[in-house]
Amino acid sequence: MEPLPPLREVIARHGLSASKALGQNFLFDEQLLDRIAAIPGDLSGQQVLEIGPGPGGLTRALLRAGAQVTAIEMDRRCLPALAELEAAFPGRLEVIQGDALKLDHNALMHSEPYSVVANLPYNVGTELFTRWLSGETWPRRWTSLTLMFQEEVARRIVAAPGTSAYGRLSVLAQWRSTARLAMKVHRSAFTPPPKVMSAVVHVVPTAMPDGVSATTLSQVTEAAFGQRRKMLRQSLKGLAGATGALDELGIDPQRRAETLSVDEFVAIARALSV
Ligand code: SAM
């Protein structure tokens, strides 16, 4: 196979100046991109859904790792650069132009299960992350999520109880998945560099605890962390049955949300789910 042209050259040739509105901060370091593509494990012959390929740096790394890639990109300007990659890896890459927030991802994938890999703007990444991890159906058709976030958000996702970063995102990511901070990425690795550091999070689904509604758990964490400085007695007051559930479970109503383990949140939600 012909060696691929350097990413900087591809960007210059296609006039892909980074758009602030689309949250574009590109990665050019191929070794770094290969390390990110290695986080989900051996991808050879595996289906991967990539969101936001941009000029295709991470896409190249996924293809080099042997993946079969379906990529959703919103920015039409990136399509010619991605078409060159499609030609370099025949039958291995399909690019779909559109807004990943509006598309049915499962319907786009040719087979399953699949891994999700993405380096997205903060707002889109967090919204998709919440959607991927919400809902009553579990496990999903994806086998892992490998996602770049601002480091501060990544730390919230993997946070342990008793820390200031622990909150709704932590419970969402940990009650039926394992979530780990797989790699820190310095802001200088991006062009243009963002204001803050980034980190890649890797999430793998585990068994869903019995008898718990995801919606109820979401309501409990929303109430509890919505007033995280308040005691549970106060913050959960609006949830019917919550005070009784705390009593029944032996959870001191004077505790604050950030002291509760993920299992304790699950237990409260289970008591309210019946
Ligand atoms: N993956 C490339 C890399 O790592 O260098 C580009 C990353 S850049 C941070 C984010 C990419 O997501 C951009 O190409 C942007 O156009 C795209 N994007 C932003 N919002 C999107 C959306 N709602 N749906 C699909 N792609 C989106």
C-alpha cells in the first residue's frame, strides 16, 4: 500500500482550517493516534463506529489496527479527505455525513457488536455519552466506548465516592459498566490547542443490577446531586418513598450525596423501582 500523506498536508490541500463552531481540534501525531486506537483492544476484523473523524487522523489509526470503520462526520469540508482514506483502504471505511446526535447509530452499523471511538467537542461528547449509557435496555449493541473528553469531565466519569468530582456522571458510568481513565492527552498535542487538558476514557458494559429502573436511578441521582451540599433527607424530599427507602436500607439521611457509593444509589433506586 502507498504510504499515506502526512495529515498536515491533507489539511492544507483540502483547506481544512479548524472550525471553532464545530469544536475542531485535530490530532496529527500518528503514534499517539495508534495508542488511542489500541485502547479498545485488538480491533482486527472488528466493527468500529467513529464519531467526528474530521480529516481522518484517528480513522487512519483505526484502519491500521485492522478495524472495519463506519464514521459519522458533520463537516462536509472533511469529506474529500475522508474519501482518500476510503480509497486507500478499499471496503474498510464508510463515511456518513450528518449530525451524530440525530442519527440512529445501530441502524448505520452493518453488523454487531461494535466498538465506539470518538474525539468530539465537549457538548456533543457529553450528550452522546449520556445517551449511550442511559435507557432500560442493557447491554447495548456496542461493546465498549473509547472517548476523548476534557480531563475534568473524564475525572468526573471515573470518580470515586467522597471526592469532589463524584457526581451523576460517575454513577451513570459505573452502575452497570466499568469506566477507566485510559490516557491523558496534553493540550499541545492538538491543533489548535484547546484551553484545557484532555483524557481518554474507556467504558465496558457489565451486568445490569436486578430490579432497578435506569430512569429511577437517574431521578435519584438528579435529586441527590442537584443539591449536593444538602443532606439526603432534604435533597430527596421530593421523591415519593425516598425517606422510607433510606430508613429501610439503613442509610443515614444526614449523609450527603457525594458520600454514597454507587451500590447505595442502586439500592435506593431498587427500593423505589418496585
Ligand atoms: N477525530 C479528529 C481528530 O482526532 O483529529 C477530529 C476531532 S475534532 C475534536 C471533532 C470532530 O467532530 C470534528 O471533525 C467535527 O466536525 C466533528 N463533529 C462535531 N460535532 C459533530 C456532530 N454533532 N456529529 C458528527 N460530527 C461532529
